[in-house]
Amino acid sequence: MMNAPNPQNQPPGQGFANRRTFVRVAAGGIGLCYAAALGYPVYRYLESPIEKAEGLVIVNEVTLPEARKLGPGTALMFKFGSRPAMLIHHANDQWVALIAVCKHLGCTVQYQAEKDRIYCACHGGVYNSYTGANISGPPPKPLDRLDVKLSEAAVVVSRPSQPA
Amino acid sequence: MKNLIHSAYWWTDERLDLGGLEAFVKHKTVPQHAHSFWYYWGGLSLLFFLVQIFTGVLLLVYYRPGPDAYESVRQITFNTSFGWLIRSAHSWAANLMIATVSIHMFSVYFMKAYRKPREFGWWTGLGLLGLAMVFGFSGYLLPMDQLAFFATKVGLDIPSQLPVLGPKLAALVRGSLEVNEYTVQRFFALHAVILPLLFVPLLGLHLWLVQKHGNALPPSEERKPAAQRKSIPFFPNFLMKDLAMWLIAINVLAVLASLYPWDLGAQADPIQPAPVGIHPEWYFMSAFQVLKVLGDWIPGKAGEFVGLGLFTVAIIGWMLVPLYDANSQAGRRARNATYFGLLLLIASIATTLWGYLAI
């Protein structure tokens, strides 16, 4: 906020007011520079572990040797990169893999074999256990799907070749 | 000997004006009327805060933030003499403090103690409540058990829904892409250093304002002629009653902390699903239930935004009430403020109960 020039206290002419304005703007600008010079390293310092984690090699594929023994109607939790994921071996011998992070507020979802559905215990979201589609509750979107390839020795889960 | 004490007193009094303090304490009175009971709840909140400092410093002796967090809390709870009691008292007193602060806040609201000249008492009080909630949220993660892990995950996912700055801000607080040892380390710094640095001076200002303005009279007392109002001296009469309330509160805390020791769940495991029946602590239950129900009624992100918008409007209305109902005795604005308070009180109790029934 700038004060209107007061004719009683100020010498005639605009020079004084202009100089005062200049000093104010310059002081404000220098202050901002100092704040930025201080703030930027502090921000980068606090953010450092996130940068490191993002800089890690992006996981495209996970091999699960023990998953070959997974019985029908059960699920296996595993880590896909930094995120929890889920491999379901359906009773009809269909294999489905999904990122197990609820699309609502990020809780880890679970497979409920008796109801053959994926359930989030935090806020009651329900997903289809074959497609990952959101069925009821608060989730706004389907779960992210992963591709499954079966081999003799292992189950290989990978990022979908075509994003759904 | 008596002479020595006397001359020491005069020596100090000359420099620090102890006489002025003495006169203040002597002349301070507390009004007495049908609603005087509610004057104790600020003091009770203060007591529980002091318990938090005492037990918190004791926990600090053994607690280790970072990757060791869960193990160190397990050792405090099961391998350290009376560790379970110190930790249990810290958790219980935290809950009791939120409870007494809430009672204090609603009694101040309905007695209209926020009116001129006490607006800053109201605002500093709300600031303290906000800080207390951040204390609660950050302290909840420190044991790093399963419940703590998911509470923090959900708690940080709510701000990350906000457009543009939301995800960055949440990541900065989380210190990582997932809730892990980095998160617990910075929550610890927040809980044990930053928040106390903010809380203590704000509490000092709040208490100074109470001394400056004295206890507020509810409108029903204000209407009486001054000759009919009663009051008692603060020292020693009210102080003794205050201390008696503190004694009751300490007994309640001791019974709860020793008969219902605070639980430690299984260690947080980032690939384990959230356990069925997981729910927030009672003081977040109302907000939890409102978000859950709105999420059911309005699908997608819209439900969340409606919920968060509703909370924001209610909180702003609550904060600005001293400006709306500034000095009316029993006018229309005073009645509206009372109805708004009743609406919020009933709505939060009802949604809390609903939340527990729906688990």
C-alpha cells in the first residue's frame, strides 16, 4: 500500500515521493530474492528423497516364481515398483493382476474369495475381481490393471502393453 | 532466617514488582452463577497439555524415529519398566485433551464468550485446537503400526486431491512416494519440535488474554443488575476448586491408562491390505462418516469436493462468529449464532454415532 503524498510534510516536487517509491520497490524486490534464495534450497532439501525415489529405474516387469503354486480362488500380494499389487488366481483358472491401490484415498485393497470381489476396508469401495472395474462405494475409477504371462516356472506380471 | 527471606523478597520485589503480581492475584475474581461449571474446562485442557509434555519427554528418552520406529515403541511397551504406562498415559491424555478442548470450545460458544473484546481469545483458541489436531495426526503415525500407516496414507491422500499444489504438498509432508521411514522421521520433527514451538507461545497469548479480560459472563448473567451478580476470589477459592477438578481428571486418566493400556498393532507392512473394520479415532469419525456417505451418494471425486467444501464453509462460519454476533444481547443475530452452534453440535454427534454403527 502506498501513502498519498502529504503536501504539508513534503518538499515541493515529485522527486521525493518517486525516490521513496523506488526504495520501497527495490527493498521489496531484494527481500523476495532473499526469500527465494533461502526457500529454494530448503524446498529441495525436504523434497530430496522424493526425487531419488522418482529417479529409480521404472519397474516394467516383475517375475513371481512362487506364484505358480498359488491355489485357485486365492490371491498373492506383491510389490510392483513402489506400489502394492495383487495377483488373483481365479477358480476358473483365469489369472488377473492389478495395482492394489484404491482409487478413492489410496488404501491397499484386498481380495475376498468368498464374495469373489476386491474390497477396500477403509471406505467400503468394491471392485470387480476380473476387470478391476469399480462397482460400488466411493472409488471414482477402476483399479490399474497389469498384464499376466504364465510360464512353466513363474508368473510374469508387466505393465499393460496398451494402456486401458 | 525470617529476616533473610524478607530481605530477599524486598530485593526481588524492587526489581521485578512482585507486589504488582500479588495485587493482581488478590483482586482477580471469578463470577459465580448457574453456568460456572463450564469455567473449569480450559484449565482441564491445560492440565492434559502439561501431562503431554511430561509423558512426551519421557517417551523421547527411548523412542527412535526412522526405520526403527516400530521396534522402539515395541520395546517401550513390552521391555521397559512402566513403558506401557507412560505410552498409555500419553495416548489417553491426548484423547482426553481433545475431549476437554471440545467441551471448552462449545461452552465458550454457547455462553457467547467470543463477543467483544474477547475475539482474539476465540481465534487463538481455535488456532490451538487446529495445532492440537495436527499434534494428534502426526503423533498417530509414530508407532508405525498398521493402523497408523493407513491413517496417514488416507490423511495425506485427502490434501493431494486438491488441484495443482495438492499432490506436491502431500509428497513434501510424506517425504516419499509411500508412507515409510522418511515420513515417520519428519512427522517426529513436526510432533516433538515444530508444533511445541508454535503451540506454547500461542497458549501463552491465549492465557494472557484470559487474564486481561477476565472470565466472560453469559448473556443471562449480563442482564442482571450488577448488584445481583455474584463472584468469588480467584485465590484461593477458585484455584482450590480448579485443583480439585485437576485431581478428578488425573484420577480418570490413571484409571483409563492403567486399566485400558493403549494397544500396539502389527507392524506396518506396505503390501498388506487395509484390515477389515479399520476406522479413524473418534474425533475424526464425524468427518469420516460425512465423506463416506457423500462418496456413496455422489460418485467420483465430486463427493469428496462437496464434503471438503462443506467442512470449509462450516469452519469459516465458526471462525467468523465473533464478527457476526459481536455484541448483541439477545437479538436475532445472537439467536442465529446459537442455532448454528446447535446444528454443528448435533450434526457432529449424530454423524459420529452413525459412523460407529456403520462399521
